Amino acid sequence: MLERKTELSSLTEPPKAAMSSPGPRFILTLSCPDTVGIVFAVAAFLAQRDCNIIDSAQYGDRDSGLFFMRTSFSAPVGGPAQVELDAEFSEIASRFQMAWTIHDTAKRQRLLILTSKFGHCLNDLLYRYRTGGLDVEIPAIVSNHRDFYQLAAWHNVPFHYLAVTPETKLQQEAKLWEIVEDEKIDLVVLARYMQVLSPNLCRRLEGRAINIHHSFLPSFRGAKPYHQAFTRGVKLIGATAHYVSAELDEGPIIEQEVERVDHTVGPEELVAVGRDIENVVLARAVKYHTEHRVLLNGGKTVVFR
Amino acid sequence: MLERKTELSSLTEPPKAAMSSPGPRFILTLSCPDTVGIVFAVAAFLAQRDCNIIDSAQYGDRDSGLFFMRTSFSAPVGGPAQVELDAEFSEIASRFQMAWTIHDTAKRQRLLILTSKFGHCLNDLLYRYRTGGLDVEIPAIVSNHRDFYQLAAWHNVPFHYLAVTPETKLQQEAKLWEIVEDEKIDLVVLARYMQVLSPNLCRRLEGRAINIHHSFLPSFRGAKPYHQAFTRGVKLIGATAHYVSAELDEGPIIEQEVERVDHTVGPEELVAVGRDIENVVLARAVKYHTEHRVLLNGGKTVVFR
Amino acid sequence: MLERKTELSSLTEPPKAAMSSPGPRFILTLSCPDTVGIVFAVAAFLAQRDCNIIDSAQYGDRDSGLFFMRTSFSAPVGGPAQVELDAEFSEIASRFQMAWTIHDTAKRQRLLILTSKFGHCLNDLLYRYRTGGLDVEIPAIVSNHRDFYQLAAWHNVPFHYLAVTPETKLQQEAKLWEIVEDEKIDLVVLARYMQVLSPNLCRRLEGRAINIHHSFLPSFRGAKPYHQAFTRGVKLIGATAHYVSAELDEGPIIEQEVERVDHTVGPEELVAVGRDIENVVLARAVKYHTEHRVLLNGGKTVVFR
Amino acid sequence: MLERKTELSSLTEPPKAAMSSPGPRFILTLSCPDTVGIVFAVAAFLAQRDCNIIDSAQYGDRDSGLFFMRTSFSAPVGGPAQVELDAEFSEIASRFQMAWTIHDTAKRQRLLILTSKFGHCLNDLLYRYRTGGLDVEIPAIVSNHRDFYQLAAWHNVPFHYLAVTPETKLQQEAKLWEIVEDEKIDLVVLARYMQVLSPNLCRRLEGRAINIHHSFLPSFRGAKPYHQAFTRGVKLIGATAHYVSAELDEGPIIEQEVERVDHTVGPEELVAVGRDIENVVLARAVKYHTEHRVLLNGGKTVVFR
């Protein structure tokens, strides 16, 4: 990701100094109607509090007329806490009609992983979590099958078995929601979870639930995409990580990848080839999200890498 | 492509000898219901005529129950001519209900290129043609615009300007068909030709007209795919070469390729990025086809590379 | 992989019948000087024993003048056992000076995994092993560090801790070799094993030890390849799976893959990006090898996919 | 490329206004030791002259301790001309020990293309030039062979035939340099030019001569890289665009790309596959350079895309 500086950071300290600054780190993300003075207002706000901008990225979307910004900064020791920053920034935010958050980087993002009977993405995420490749907390794994109880146990992550039937669906979603609230979940990851979430739950989780779809969307929506791909005779197959939305497989796309196949690769082999693509694509999307690099832009995403 | 030999070729001559065999070369392509003895019958037919199998590829599709074969062989000097081979092979062909052709490799495939106002694919194909990268004849270029008359003239390829209006469409297609017949065209290449062919013409050209679609089909059918891709916010864009069919953009896919993009790439830049993908994908598809490597398998293709 | 049939298989049974044949399955791999009648001799040998060729691939290398073949076949119930096949085929083999093996597909390949302090490849292989993505036995994991004892234990694979110092190196290699012999190891996988094997051990393991090198060989041989790549400023980084040879990082290449990076990606991030490439490349190479798809061609490989 | 704004641009006008600003456009590129206040100084300099920052990218390299910046801005109508900007900016530049240039975007970059007997890159560049895909001037093509005189003539670009022998080499380089000076060449493109430039000429052209090397550097330096790649048995081949340096094939890398191959692809086919990679890689590098997106960082490049 590009390292950027602004006048004000330069005025105070060089970035290398900032890098080694002992103070707490924060990441401010915002989007608002594009207009004059946004970056100035933000930079001034930070400078007045002796906060150092470590890097900053901006993007103005001519289409939507929206402006997006991600700024990583460090506060001085004994400087403002997040509550103060939130309180004081809200004035600027309301002036520019911003959708915004200030994230304390000391607080790891808390993930809940949903899975069913295909465990490759679960295993991949747990390994990255275990080895620090993914710097998050995983306080809960929820599945409608018992298959991965032992895997969860070995990684010492609480495993919740919530079987789902048409009758119990909403009631189990209620339990799921309870876990989300009790565990203060920041992000729900559908790691090949084979149940469709209710529109209501989708709305509640908007922008904080990522699904891996085993096709190169918008191709092959819905069930058995690899079989659809085989039937259509495509020469490349892919996977797509997107935010969950009430419209199935229509949520904002975060990341995609593809792999070449030919006429000799049957549906089962496509599934096997696809697993590796799904692992990488989902892991990237979760990393981007938990580093606050993904901003929603209507039905699309801005990904500051 | 894998080099393969069969018993019978081995019985007669080693492949390296065969390689340097002075006799005429042929390529037999066939598809038929999968059953016992197909390869044996073919190999026997060739052996009895002292024909050397240079390489051979087979594929049995469990789904369609069809068997596909491509065999390249050389006939002895003073051996059977194509007419005799055709006549004598037809007996075997009918026994196995084969769709088949014996191609004389000395006869270059004859291409007609259709184009409109985007000339990158035309230029790319003409360059490969000129430098032998594409070993074909191009006796005609047809366009509904005059833009590339000079380019065609410089490459010394006859240029036919056939303007198309809703009123003149069928009449111009009649002229196009006349050229196809007069010039004994083997393959019609739609190099960003911005007119939809009539269902009738599509049927007449079935399996011998290749279109380059500027999207990763089946995503973004129809018009302005790059704008559709931009609106959907996909992270990879692609191009697809497929046989023309009466159902727009539904024909059998021959080749596809993709390229990574991000949120900052606007529709116009997507178009520019796409050009390079379109060039490569169309060039590959035309090469595969003119080397008789592509066999139709219902709505799909078998590509023996 | 292409499905191929030969006359003789066709003479006996159609491949679909062969597919469902209840008899034992074997895979014959061979290489020998290219000459007349190899495939015929093999096919005749099998036909005389009512063995069904399920698929077959051949390749003749004009450079080395060597011929390579991989034929998968099923023997009839109550037909010849492997010992008889071996005994009777040896006559043909010696006639053609073949390097050859007949593999009983019922016998899973036995892997020994060597690792050190980077466990991503180990974890990836164990997961594929556990879920059947990799159809092998893993009777032993050997490491010069204790880090992955628990991971091995959870997967219920015996873990051997063999610390290595300049003094103990050969003695520990002797123990390693003991394990190879006791466990009848077919393939040794160096999954980021950070010790160089002695020339003597390399020779003993020739063609049955696969190493994953974390660079796009032949670039960046030796230590810290990602740092070398960073210093050189390459725009793509890669990984290479190759057979171990006495010349470090010079063994025959089995598989390679790359990923795009830019000037902002530091050495540590390159290492992280590289992990995903290493996992996929090593897993592919191990799969190809254990399916007997990889044949040695001097310093290169023939991979029948 | 990310659109970025700074405080000062925000203070004056919104970027969309800036976009449609009627004044002349400039691009400032600079590199200097990383320290406090660089961006501030630049932004202040521009603001004092009512110049609008349209977009801006920065990168601080922890390794080299150098800071890199590219800022695109528009001056007001009747505002400062380039000479004034240059004169007045030099004070800041010297204070920060900057290597810098202010480019007037109205002045197209002037290219001299060097080629020999392989014309695919030449043809590709000329086509992009003709169709505006590459917004440059090409006042001269120089070749040590006559092969592409007609191609040059058709594109109406002066063609200079400078045959090179060991005896005439330096004398011909003198003529080449004459053309560079007479035609005020900004960038020399070695489009498969098969002559090694003398160290002296390399120094003179440092940072303004781009070569396409037909391998994935640093692999396979020097002659016949595709044959080297074939001999080594790599599974991916590539191409590299780099600045020319006195050390052959050691110059800073601008762009690279690869394509998959297998054991059946012989040296000649590798050459053919490579052509498409070379076209795309060289075209990207030339585009980045002529848009002033490439900055030298010792033996490496910073590419602001």
C-alpha cells in the first residue's frame, strides 16, 4: 500500500519518527459527499491534537460524487482517548455528512466464522489466525454441522453447533445473533456456510458479514456454480468474496481471483481446483476488511491497498 | 500439445522419421458416440494406406457420451489424395456415425475478418498474418465503416465497405454471404464487429464464425460490458472468444482471459485495458481453430492444445 | 488430463466399462530411447492379460530422443498380481532399455514431511491429507525444531524431533534415512525445511524428494530469496517446487507460480504473500508426483496432467 | 491510480472543478532525502500561484531513506509559464536536494524506437500511437535492418537505417545520438533491438531508454533466453521492461509479466508465446514512463499507477 503524508504530518514529524511513535494508533475511515476542505478539516483536527498522520489515502468517485478517505495516525502519549476523539470529531463529521469510524488499532477485530461441511476456508483462516498472518480474535465458530468441532477445539476456539431446519431457521438465527452481541463480533465470515441468511439478519450485518462465493460473480449465481461453469464450458473458474446482502450473491464485491481449466476437468475436479482459489480470495478480503481498507460505495467497494 | 503415437504408427515408422516424411500432411478430426474400436478403425485405415500418425489426441466425454479425436498424419509420396481418403473413410465414418473432416494442411485456411470502428483486433490479426504467426489466407476484410480501408490496403487485403442500416441489413448480409462463397471462406472472424448477425446467417456460419466478446462470459452479455463491469464493481475484467450462435453471446466458448483492475479504473480505462486481453484471446482462438484443434461438443468446445 | 484410449483397449472394452471395472488398478510409467513399437509392445502386453487401458499419455522429446509414457489400466478380477506383471514386463523393459515402474493404485504413496519453523506448507499438506484432497499416507513428520509437534499430534502423525548441528548433521541424516526405510517412504517432502541435505542423501533420494523453494527459480537461488527479490525490485514474486538434487536449487522443476507485487511491498510482506504461492505450488507438485504424473527427463520434468 | 487531494487544493477548489479547469496542466515529479515539510513546501508553492492539485501520490522508502512524489496540477489561465515555475521552484528544490522535473502535459513525449528483425513490439507500439492508446510523438524509428522500412513509412514515421558492424558501431551510435538530439527525443525504446549499446551511450541515456528483455529477469540474462528457459525446464516464461544500464540486463525493472507453458512447448513455440507478453509489458512500461509515473530509486523503480 502506498505510504502517503500530508502537509500537517510533515509539519510536525517525519513519518519514520511517527512510525516509532510510542502513542496509541488509530485508523479513521470516512465517506461523504465530495466537496471542498474535507482533507484539510481532518488534518487540522489531528494536528491540533498533535496526532501524527502515518499514511493516508483518498479517492473521489466522479460517478457517485462521494469522497472516501482512510487515514492512519498516532496520538501522543497522554493524548486524547478514543472517546474524546469520537466526541470531538463528530462535529466535523456532521458538517460534512460523513459516514465515519475511528478504529483503535490496539483492539483486534473480533471474528465469528460460520461454516458447514466444507472446511478448507475455515482451516485456512484458523491457520492464518494462529500464525499471526491474520491479526484478529476469533471468539466463536458456528456451524450447522458437527464436522469441525475437533478442529475448532484444537485451535481452542469455542464451537457452537446450530443445526438449521426450515422450522428452526429463525430461532437459530436468533441464537446466532445472541453470539454476535455477546462476543461483540466485528465481522461475520461465511466460510462456505451453506445456509442463506434471512433478509432481516442480512440487514443487521450489512457491511460486516463477508461471504465467499465459489464462482466468478456475477457469473453462476446460486447453487452448484462449479457445475454451472462446467455446463457452460468456461475456460477459467473463479471465486468472489463479497459483503452479504439481502439479494443473494449480489453484495458488494471485495476480491476475486481465477484459475485456468480445460474441457477435461470435470465438476468434481473443478470443486477441488476452486478450493485453493476460495482460500486465498476469502483470506485477502478478511485481511483488507479487518485492516479497515474496504469502504462501501453503494453496491461497490473502495479497497485501499 | 502432447505428442502421441499409436501402435500402428509405431509398427511402421518412428515419429521422428515421420516428422521428416516428404509426403502430404493431413489432419483428421472427428466426433461420434463413444464406443469400442474407434481409434483402432482409424489407425487401421491409415496403416493400410501407409499413412504415418504424427500425433493423436483423444477425449471421451462421460457427460455427452461423445468421443473426440484429432489425428495428424502424413501420406506416402504418390499415396492417396484427399478425395480418395474422403471417399474411403466415409464408410468408417457412417459406421460410427461420425462428424468428421480430413484437412489437407497444405491448404491454408481462408479467413474473412469483419470489423467496425475498433481496429485493435484487426491490426493484431493482420500483423500475425503478415509475420506468419498466423499461417492463413485473408482474402477479404468487411466493415460497416470506412475507418480501416487504408490499413487493409497497406496489408494488401481487399476491403469491402458494407454499411448496415436496419433497412439494408439483410441485403448487406446477402452480399457478405456472396463474399464468403466467392472467396471460399473457411472461417469468419468478428473482430469487434458491432452488428448482430441474423439468426439465419448465424446458422449458415455455425462452427465457422468466431466472435470476440469484450467480457468474461457469461457475465455482462450484450452491450457496453465494460460499463456493466464497472457498475458491478468486479475486480477482474476479461474477454471471451466464442463461436457465433443465434442466441447472442451464448455460443460455445473457445478461449478466455482476465486482467486485474481496481475501483479507480473508470469505464474508459477498462476499455483500454480490455483491448490487450481481446487481442490475445481472439488470436489464440483463431489459431486453435485454424489448426483444427477445436471440436464442438454441444454448447461447449473440446480444445486439443 | 486428456483421456486417451488405444486400439487394444477399444478392442476389448469401452473405457466407460473399464472405469467401472472391479479389478485392481495399476499405473505404468516408463521412459526409454524413442524407437518403433513401444506403445504397441505395452498395449499388446496388457491386452494379452485382459488388462484395460483406462487412459494413456505419451510424449517424445526430440531433444533428448527419449520417449515417455504413462498408462493407467485395470486388471481383470483374479488376473495377474503386481509381482507377475513386474516379472513378465521386465522382458519388454529390457528390450527397450526402459526405466519403468508399475504402481498399484490400491497402495497409497507414503510421505515423510520435513519441516523447520515455517509451518504453512506443513499445515496445508496435512489439511489436504485429512480431507482426502491428497490421497496419501503420512507416517512421519521430521523437524529440526519442536514448533509443530502439537500440530502433528492433532493430525495423529508421528513427529520426530531431529535437531541438527554441524556436528550432528550426518548422524541425524542417518536417523532420517532409518525412518525412510522403516516407514517405507515413497516421497520425502521438504516443506520449508531449512537444512541442506548432504550430497549423499540427495543421491539416495533422487527423484523421490520434493523441495519448495520460495522464489521463481532460477532467480534468487539460496538464502532469503524474498529479500533478494526486494533488492532487485522485481514486479512479480514466485515459488518453485523441484526435485532435490546435490546442486542446491538446481533440481528438475515440477511446478511454479507467481504473484504481482509493487515497490511498496517490503521484504516481510513479500514473505507473507509468498506463503500462499508456496502452499499451492508444493501441493500441486506433491499431487502430480503421487499420481505418478511426473517423469524425469534429465534435468527437466515431463508432467502428464 | 488513486485520486488524492491535499489540504491546499481543498482550500481553493474541489477537484472536480479542478478537473474542468481551463488552465495548462503540469506534472511535478521529485525525489529527495526524506525529511519534514516536503509536501507542505510543494503544496504551498502551488497554492501561492493558484495552482490546483488534481492528484498527488507520495512514497517514502525506509530502505533508501528517499522520498518520492508525483503531483499533477493545473495552473490558472494567464498564470505562470513553465519557465517561471522552473525558476521559482528551483529554490525549494535545492533546499531539499531534490531531483525534480516539471512536465508540461501539453508537450507530448517524443519517442525514438530502435528495432532489428523482430517487429512485433514495433508494430504494437505504432498501433497504440496511431489509435491514441499511447499519447506520444514518434519522430524517428532507427534500425540496423531494412525489414520495417515500409511499416514505418505506412505509419508515416521517418525510418533511419543504421547498419551496425563491430567497426561501425561507435560511428553509428554517434549518428543515433545526433537523431536523439535533433529530434529532441525524450525516450528511446529498444523494441527488440538486437545490438548492445556502448557503456557511454547507456550513461547518456540513463533513465530515458527502456529495453524489453524477453525473459523474466533476473533469470536468463543475455542471449536466447527462451532457449535457456527451455533447457532449464521452467513452467512459466516471462518478459521484463527495464531501463537500459551499462551492465547488460541489470537496469531498474519497470514491468514484468509471465505466461504458463509445459514440457511440450519447444523453444520456437516459447518465442511465439513470448511475443504477446513482450508487447504488453513494453507497452505498459512506455505508458507509465511517458505519463511520468516511473521514478528511479537506485537500482529499482517507484511506479505510481
